[in-house]
Amino acid sequence: MADVNSNVASPAKPRKRRIPTSCGACRQSKAKCDGRRPCSRCRSLRKVCKFEERPKESHELIDELQKQVEDLQTKIRQQEEAITSVEARSGHVISTSFASLDRHPFGTYEAVEPIVAASPESSRAGASLKSGNRSSIEQISPPRTERSTVPFRINLVETPDVVVAGLTTLDQACSYFLTFFQGCDRYVPVFDPQYDSMESVRSRSSILFSAICTVGCRALTGTDSQQWRLLNFHLRRTINAAISVPAMLSLETIQALLVRACYTSERSLLVAAATRMAVDLGLPNAYDSLMSRVLSASWGPASDSSVQDESILMRKTRTWLHILNMSHILHVDAGDFLALGFNGDARRSRVLLKKPLMRKQDMCLWPQVELNALRTQMYSRLCNRIHTDAEIMDIVSDAMLDINVWYDDWNRIFDPNDPHSPWLLLNMQVQRCWGVTMALCRAIRTTGVENVDVMSPTQKQMLAMAQEALWQHLGIITQEPRLYLQNLRFAMDFVWAKCVFCYLLLLKLTMLLPNEASRSGNDLIDRGHILLSELGEAGGGLLNGHRSNTGKVYLQLLETGIDKFSSAIGNGRRNHTDSIRNPAPNSGSILQIEEGQDSFVPEQFVFDWDFPGLTLFSSSVTDTGWLDDILLEALNGTDEFMGFGWSTTDTTN
């Protein structure tokens, strides 16, 4: 037994590897090394001299680590003593740290560590906060061991929704939300009803939920209500925070900016901010990706994940196209610089209107995108250089032809069995008249001639064509059952501006073309009263409050325009034909605005909106002076009305 155990070989102990004393270069060359660092041979040959170091023993490593810890502790104590000394001298706490900042596509920095922002709403909300855009509560960051070189920080401000903030009840918010999707979504067509339910929107973004509820409250209760004022103030604060803080960048935030932009005078700034955010978020790439999938014939039956990806791309595409549409509108109708545009024909985007991703709002958005792209092209052609009258007429004729083709195409595309088709077709007719009118008026402005008496025959022809388009516009919106006007309570401010401007311009052209005035003056007055009545109903009535401050001002201006036009053509006083062809002595004084009168003057026609035509005049017809006086006072007015930049004058008889 002992022999057996003795035969079992014990495990061999590992031999310590001998550490060579020569450098690597000398060993490789099998040359003698003197052991210097660097050795003489490597120094003379200019070679890299590297020796193999002896591994440290465990106790040596422990000693070295302990020494490093002691050095660090000493530095910390020195810095804490220095901070305490500075605080004692200054009398207040100085934080030596800033929020850790990372680069972000939109903005310069993004706060990584959340910082809590205290507010009355958040203190009321407490732990029940359940809406999106989660952030932090402001507090002094704990001191760090090193002072940061960045002298600022970006706080992630808490943005509770209107319910959590205690501004409205959940039932009221539900009512406002549903009101928005009864008509307001036609003017902000970026939503998917199957995806953007109240619960979904509220869970994803408190800012978007607040924006929708605020606009819904505006349509339901009007801007005179205390409820809307509270919601509007809260929304303005949250929108400002969303623009300032890069961490809040999301598709929902961009949609909230677009909702706000359609119902405020700050539309240009908000659309510009939404554009910048959309580019940083990659919305143009989403449009390109979706187009590529369609063109590669991959739209058909696909996996659930593929359909889900396409649904996300479609939501981003809707938002991007609406931004393009708003940019074109603000460029052509408000004089903004054009920052975006299509490469190629805008009609190519029609290939995206295929099931199962198409929604009813897409039939509102896509036609508008195409129409305003056409208007932008025409505007660019007119502004490129100076044209002769014949060249201008050719450009306008091409634009009118393109607009008619656009209308015929979409008239065939619309499903006649769709319950939304009657309003869509009516809206397209209104848009066609508006596009033709603005094309003609802008062409006349390009000539630089505003006095009708010195216009060329071509210019007068364009003026008569504009008048005919305005008559068609007025007939469409006032015809029974007046579906278009009845839905104006949901409309954005731009639509109200267009309706009243078209009627005022028609009044002026009727005065400037006396042959037409004798034929259509009374009919124009009758239709004006219909328009005034319908707008009053849509705006909440003339005496018992209004749906919007915009409606208030436009209703007053429309009423004043009808009264003054009636007086100008001698309606009920003398024969209106004689009053036009043979004006009474000093007839211009009949329409002068007397001192002490009270009215509202829309500076938008002169400043906010670049609507051409109202500055036309005739040196032989003085009865249009009342409208010229209004425009002159708009130019010289200083007192603003409700933040809309409108001045006041008096027009009471």
C-alpha cells in the first residue's frame, strides 16, 4: 500500500520564469546588452529600448493602492476646507457642481441628471403625477470633488397637464379633447384617431394633451371665459419650456407647437421652432423612408412589425407635411422667408395615401400641401425679376390652370360615400377661389401700379378676374346649408382673416369698378349681412361673447364695412348708380371716420398677413376713402388689442 502511494507522482511546482536582464531589441539581435535604460546599443542605433518588468508582489500592490487612497483623501479634505472658507466669507452656499451635460442634436446641451422645478401645480399634484414629459424638481446639486468648467445648467422643468395642475377636471378635459376632434383637427391634420386617443395622448405627452384641451376649450367656451384664459396661460408656459429644454424634444412636442401655432399670433415663431425640432428629430428622413418603401413595392401584406414601423413613419410624415404646408402659407400669405420646399412635384406624395395607414385627416392635409406648393412656385416666378404685362399674364394663367387641375384631380380622388366629402369639397372650392384671387392680386402688385385709372388693359383685366373669383368665393360660403361658415368656430385665425378680407376686397373692387357696382351693390350688401350673421353665430354672437378675440375684431370690421359701403352707394338715401357715377360734392367727407368713434382695425392685413389688394385706389372715385382711412390708421396705430397687434378707432354713426 505504501509502495502504491509512493508511486503516485506529486504535482510539480511551477518554476518561476526568469526575467531577462537584456532589452527586447538586444535579445532579438542576440547581442550583448549593458542593462542601461536605454542601453548603449539601442541609443546608438536609435531603436526602441524596452525591458520586461518584474511583476510586483501582492503586498507591493496593496501598499501602492493604500498610498493612492491616502493621497485622494488628502485632496478632498483640502478642497472641502477651501469651500468652507469661501462660504464663510460670502455668507451663502456656492455649489461647485453643475448638471452633467451631453451634446444633443437640438440645442447645445442636455441635462443628464434630473433637476426638480418647483411650481404651484407640481406641489398640488404631488405623487399623483402620471402624464408625460417627466422631469425634475429644482434643488441645489450636491458638491463635487472638482469644480466644473461649465458655468450653467439646463433644468428639466416639470410640465404637468391641465388636469394634474388643477386647472380643470377630468370630465371637462374630456369634453375639450372631444371638441377638438370634432373640427379643429381639420386645420391641424397631424393626428391618427386610432392612435391618438385621450388616454394615449395624455400618457405620452402632457404638453400635447394640454394644447389639445386648450384649443378645444377655445372652440367650446370662447376666449372670454376664465377657463380658457387659465388653460392658455398654462399652455404658453409649457410651450416655452419645451422650446428651451432639449430633453423635451419629441414628435408630440412638435405637434403641440403646431396646434398652438394655428391659434395664436405667434404662429411664425412657433412654426420655425417646430421646423428646427422636426429636422433634428429626423422627420424628413421618415418621409423619405416611407416613400422608398412604397416605391420598392413593399407596401403590400407584411409582418406586424413592418406595419407598425410604417405606422410610426406615417405619423411623422403627416407632421412634416403639415410643417411644409404652414411654411408655404406663411411665405405666400404672411411674407415670411421660405426655409423649406419640395424637390420635384408635390403630387408625388399622393402615393402614400394607401390603406391601411391612410386616415380621414389625410384628405384635408394632402390637398393643402399641393395647393400651397403651387402657389409658392407662382410667387417665386413673379418675384424673380421684372416682367412685362404679357409675361405676368402668362404666369398667372399657368397658375390658374394648375389650380384648376389640382381641384379636378382631388374632386375625383374623394370618395363620394365618405360622410366628410361634402365639407372637403366645399373647402376645396373656397381654397381654389382664394388661390386664384391671391394670384391675380399679387400679379397686379408686381406691376407696381395701384391707381386703377392708370392701369393698362391687361392689368384691369386681371382686376376684373379677381373680382369674379371673389364673387364666387362669397357665393360658395353663403350658399345653403352654409356648412363652411357653421364650422368656423373650429377654424384657425388664418381662415377668419381670409373670409373677412375677401369681402372687404370685394367691396373695394366694386367701388373701383363702377360699372359693376350699379349691378351688384345691393346683392353684395345682402350677402354681407348673411356673412355677418353666420360669422356671428360661429363666433358666439355679437352681444353675448365670442369664440375668439379674432372673431370679435373681424365681426366689428365686417359690420362697419357693410354700413359704410351702404352709405357710399347711397342705399336707402339716393340712387346708388348716381352716387357712384356722379358723386355728390365733397362726397369723400361722407365716409371720413369722425373723431370719438370706436372700432377695431385689423393690422394683420398690413403687417401680420401680406394680403394684396386693399391698397388699390382710384383718383376719380373718392368713395373708397373710408377703407383707405382704416388702412392708414392701422399703419399709424399704436395701442394693441389683446396681444394681437390690432389698433382701435371709432366708426359709430
